[in-house]
Amino acid sequence: MARLGGEAGPAMENRTNREDGVDALVVIVIGVSGSGKSTVGRALAEALEVPFLDGDELHPEANIAKMSAGLPLTDEDRLPWLAALAARVGAMAAAEGGVIACSALKRRYRDALASAAPTVRFLQLALDPAVARARVTGRPDHFMPASLVESQFSEFEPLQPGEPGITVDATRELEVKLAQFRAHLAADGEGDGR
């Protein structure tokens, strides 16, 4: 079993038991562009031994073209993307679980994703706008220009009380972020700490 949080950290099992109708854990790594969602999401999926999905892959071509042109998406633009993501959440929960990286900037977006399965947990990566802008500027191969970082922060609604998840500092070491999330799941009854 892969270990979450490094060699010395306890193993965390993905609780998948479809035979008795229990949905598997689906973790959605959220935050603004440049927060490290894909990096953390891939590492978490590897530790949990479940599939990883980068939510950007589900954006319609029109959304990618709009963002590439430096135009922020509207709620209407995001509707087909959120529907596709919610369908993937449900499919993952019905199978072996999984990890998805996506912005999910607003509470209503997260509510739509969480409604797809009761086992959704959010891992929010927090960082300040200057760091996000510097990180996005250093990613020449990505469709999201640095000029859109500010618009993401203007729309961003941090995790709120009652949402199933935790916020961690995006600038911390990867192992620290994974360990913090492991501890959150253990306290939430989703990880057994073995």
C-alpha cells in the first residue's frame, strides 16, 4: 500500500467497497491557477492508488479558447464543465475512488460536485496573488495566462464551514501538504491512520 506523507507516514487505504454499496473516497484538489493542484493531485492519487483526473481536460474547446485569449469564464461558460466533472465524480465514487484537480472557485461549484457523491472531500490549496501570478507566468505551456489570475482571486470563495475539506498552505512542501490532508481524513473517519 502506498504511503501518504512520506516513508515514515502511516499508510492510508482508499476505502472502496462497492459490493456493499459504499461509495469510494473522491478527493477534489481545489484552488486558483498556479496553486499546484495537479502536482498535489497526482501525488495524492499515487499515494491512494487511485486514478487521477486533471479537470482542465474536461473544459470544452470554447472555454480553453476564451481563457487562452485572456478572457475570464462566466458561470454559464462553466456549466458544461461542471456537469462533466460531476459525472466523473459519481463514476469514481461508484468504482475505486479517485482524485480530481480543478479550480472549483465558488461554493456553488463545490456544492454541485459534492452532490455527485457523499464521499467527496476537498483539499484547498491557498496562496497569495503574487505567488500565483509568478507561478502561472512560469508555465508557458499552459492555456491560462497570468493576466487571469486576478480574476480568479476576485471570484474565489474559500472553503466555508460545513464543506467537507481542509485548507493547506500551497507553498509548503508536498509531503507536508499530504500529511495535513491525511490527518484531516483520519479525524474525519475517512483514513484509519494505519
